[in-house]
Amino acid sequence: MITRTRLASGVCALLAALTAGLAFPAGAAAGEPTGQDAPKVDLVLDVSGSMRARDIDGQSRMAAAKQAFNEVLDATPEEVELGIRTLGADYPGNDRKTGCKDTARLYPVGPLDRTEAKTAVATLTPTGWTPIGPALLKAADDLEGGDGSKRIVLISDGEDTCAPLDPCEVAREIAAKGIGLTIDTLGLVPTAKLSRQLSCIAEATGGTYTSVEHQDELTDKVNQLVDRAADPVVTPVPAEGADRCSAAPTLKSGLYTDREEFGQQRFYRVDVRPGQELRASVSVGADRAVNPGHGVLLRAVTSKGREIVRGEAAGTGRTDVLSTGLRYPKADSDDEDAPAEAVCLAVSHSFSPASGVKTTPGLPLELTVDVVDAPDQAGDVAAFGLGRGWWLLGVLILAGFLAGLVWGWLSRWRVAVWRTN
Amino acid sequence: MRVIRALSAALLTVGVAAGPAAADASPSPSQDGSSAPTQAGTSFRTATEIEQGQRATASGSTGDYLYWSFPADTGQRPTVRATVKLPETHAAQTWQIVVYDGLRRRQACQYGAQTRTAAADASSVELACVLRTVRAWSEPWANDPLPGTYYIRVTPVGVATADLGLPVGTEVRADSEDVGGSAAVDGSLAEPLVPGIASKPEEEQQDAAVLAGLEPEDGWTSGWWSDRWVWTAVGGILAALAGVGGYALTRGTGRPSRVPPAA
């Protein structure tokens, strides 16, 4: 017994050590480059005249924003490259044209020098207009380059005053251009109109909208957003689907992104060898106002156009994405040099734009492709054809009993026959 | 049975031993290795991974789409619960919880309040979704739950514009009931339905980004074990005993009376 216990604990310790080693071999590797560029965040702060209003915990909106920025700058993780941009900080006049160009880079996106950034923030005084659209465009330029995640955090207390440029459409254009760029918006003591505009901007890029009434809420939220930017995420690879199977780009396992316009069908191709299984899932995002009632269809078709399997999803009402998936296990082949089969993935959706909403660029599409080894096969409904339950026991006992009886009678009869001979 | 029990005990010990080790190894400021996550993702790609039985919390805003993911294995019937703490003043709001599988297919809830409307003065709303039992295998044309990653999405579906952006607190928890051999089916997947499993980096890196990395506490089951083995084996033994019994019945006791003792 003692030996066994010792052995068992030894095995436990060994297993523990092994697993700990396997799962977390990289205690030392933390902080090493992971082959991905640093995440970039651009904080865009509204410094328009309305920021003078004293309605956040008794202090002015500007003072609250400054204090929040100071705390955020202290808490920013090392790996994040942070920049600050202002809008409406410099031009106090009444000329709309000039006022709507008023956006400036306060602190460039790059490795953070906390003191310098704080000094820059301290100089701000509420001044001019609220050119949200132009500021977003410039902020997107600030973030250019690198393949890390990119995030714009827009803090504003008033809606855009520079129509007809709709900041919502600007956000959509930016998201269509840059891969993995998200815009989060914060409204300081917002009106219903500002809420609608800022949440529209956020939804256009898959970001979040928060309304802020207190200073600590502002600090917490901006901190949360900066931390979120620092979390490592898989960045999708841009792909461009074709309108027919024969022209489709060939994809390997990975995460891809594309844009699909209303009423379009996109094709991608994946090579599947015998004995492999194709797994694909697709998400189509609703980044603008769409009518209720929508669907997504993902089909795996052969190069000849025969449908193998499909995944479909339908929904109604408010949603960020609609997604579906499929898997296609290809049976193993005896022939070792059997060629790979080109399977085409056809994606279509039935979103329809709400009236007055621009239809370009297309809706964002995310495609996950996994080709794994070994297909699956099942010969029986139950596991290995095994049985279970009282009925099974009853039947087995009855069959055994009958077999015993018959065997007994048979042997008696044989003994009797032998006797008489 | 003893071997299995010993093995699971060993694995449990490993889990306990590895927990603090993980906390030690990752001095990341934003995440606490051993405690439950306090953040939520905002898309499938950024979904926060949670273990079953963990109570994950997150602060968000009304209108956010909050995502979590958890692993579920063969024979489990997961139940997902979410509680949303609503702001002090708000209009009536409708909240929804949706669960997707590793292929991002929406999974049906057998029962549970998947969508619920909170009255204007309600302080919280509770949502629940009981999934179907996770099977080891199903036909590619079916939508059955399979072992792998499951995504949870919590979001308001009906909300007044004035309420957009107001802070809410959410809490989710995924538990599962072990259904056992009655759900054991033949066949198994070569790999669990974990997104990105084919493009995982070869050598494991601490902070390399993956779509989903969590496994069940004691790893994915190989799929060969179910209590059907016990039932069938016991049935076989009982059948053999019944056979002996039946045989004995036909023989009576001792020698047949008409056989003379001198034969």
C-alpha cells in the first residue's frame, strides 16, 4: 500500500511538473516580441467651447477630462503606443470652414513619455468647433502602419458641427480601409442626438459607446479601453473573394476578412486532401442601420457547382454580426497520391440597408478556415454498438438463461443416447 | 474503474498545482491568472475565455455586445446564466443571451429565459440558456452541439436611445450537467471544434494570440469511454450466470436416478 501511494504521488508530481511545464513554458518569455507589432491607441479629445460646462461632479468637463487623462497616462501598459489628438482646440472664430479643419496632433502615437504627454494635456483650453469626422480621418492617419491592433478612443460632449460630412460614414470608410481598427466613443453628459451619433460611429467599427456623467467613470472606461487594446488578439488577414468559384482565391487555415456588398456572393477556395476535414465559419457584420430580418448563407460547393454542405443563419432585430459555419470531412482514400479536392466556399447574406443608408463599402465579413487531419466516421448510433439500460440486462439474462437450458437439455439427451448404445 | 479514478485524481492534482504556477508565470497587470476574468470581449475574435464554473464579471455599457467563450466536452449539458445589473434609471429594456458553437453556429436553448424584458424600474435582469447535450460526433449536415469552444453573447436587443451608453454590470457563468452514457454516440471528431486549431503556433508562446485556447479541466476526452462498457459487461456476466443457472436446472441435483450405481 505504501509503495503504491508513493508511486501514485510520484506520478502526480511528475504529471504536474510536466503539465505545468507544457502549459506555461514561457514564464521567461513574457514580454518578448510575439511577431506582432505593438498595439496603437489614439485618444481623440473634444476641446470645443462646450467643454467649459461645469456639470461633471461640480467641475468643468475639460477639467474632468484632463484629470482622467492624467490617470490613464499613468496606468497605460508599457507595450501600448499611445497618442493624443484634439479637435476644436485652436480656432475660436466663427468661420465654419476654418473651424471644421481644426484638429491637431497633441502627442504623436509612439512609445509613451508620461511627463511630456501630461504637460501637453495641461495646456488645453476649451475653444472651438466639433469637427468629429475630419478628426477621425486624421486619427486614422496617425495610426497608420504596423499590424498590431489599432484603436481610436473618441471623447466628445457635442455632436458633429461640420455637416454634410457624416462622421458615421467616415468611421465606416476608415474601418473598411484599415484592418483591425476599432473606434470606441465616449459621450460626456450626452444628449439623445449625441448618443445616437456616437453609438452609430462605434457600431460602424465594432466598437463600444459609453455615456459618462462622472469623472471616475471616464477614467475607468478609458483605462479599460486602453487595456483592451493591449490584449493580444489574432489579426485577420485581408482576402478578396471572387464572384465565381473558378476565380476564387485559395485560402489556407487562418482568419480572413473581406467586405461584401448587399446582394453579392463571394467565393473562396480551400484545398482539402482525402482524410482531412474542412471547417469554416463566417460572420457578416451589420455596421450600419439595416432592416430587421436578415440572413447569412455559407455553402461548400465542388468545382462543378454541386453543393456539399451548407450553414445558414437567420435573425431579426438588433445585431452586430450574423454568423454560421460548416464542416466537411472528406473520406480517406486508398490511393496515397489522391489529389486534393478544391472546395469552394460561397458566402452570401440577405441584409438590406435601411432607407437613406449608404451601401458602400460592403459589410465586413470575417472568415475562419481550419483544415484538420483525419475525418470522422461512425458505424453505429451508440458508442461502439454497446448497449445500456435495464432492458439490455433483461434481454441478456433471458438469452443466457435460455442458452443454458438448451445446452443442459442437449447434453442430457446426448448422455441418454450414449447410455442406450 | 480504480485506474480511472486514480488518473482523474492525478489530473485534478495537476490542475490545482498548475493554477498558482500560472499566476506566478504571468505577471501581466491586466489579467489575474487564478481569479475569474473581469472583462468581456466585444466580438467573436476578442471573446474572453472562461472556465466552466467560473463566475466572470464585466462592466460594459448599454448597447455593447459582450462575448465570452468556454470549453464544453462530450456528455456535458451546459447551462449558461447571465445577470445584468441595470443602471438606476432607465426605460424598459429587452436583453438577450445567445450561445454559439465553435463554428459560430447559433445553438438552440432547450429551455431557460433567453430573452427577457426588464421593466423601467428593474434593477437587474437574469437570463439563462440550457443547451442540448454535447455529442461526441454528429453528421456534418446536422447542427448538434459538438465538443469544443462555445461562445456566449449578451446584449440588449431592445433599448431606448436615451439609455444607450449607460453603464451596466454583467455576470456570466457556465456550468454543465454530466449526462453520461445515455448520450454516448459512436464516432468522434479528430479535433474538438476549437476555432483556429489548425493554425495554432507550433511552439506554445505565453502571450501569442489565439482565437481560443482553453481546454476542459482534464483535457478533451478521447471519446472511447462511456458507462455503456459497464452496462454491457455486467449484462454479459449476468447472462453467463443465467446460462449456468439454466444449465443446472436441466441437470437436477446429483446423478440421474435411473442410472445404476455400478454403471
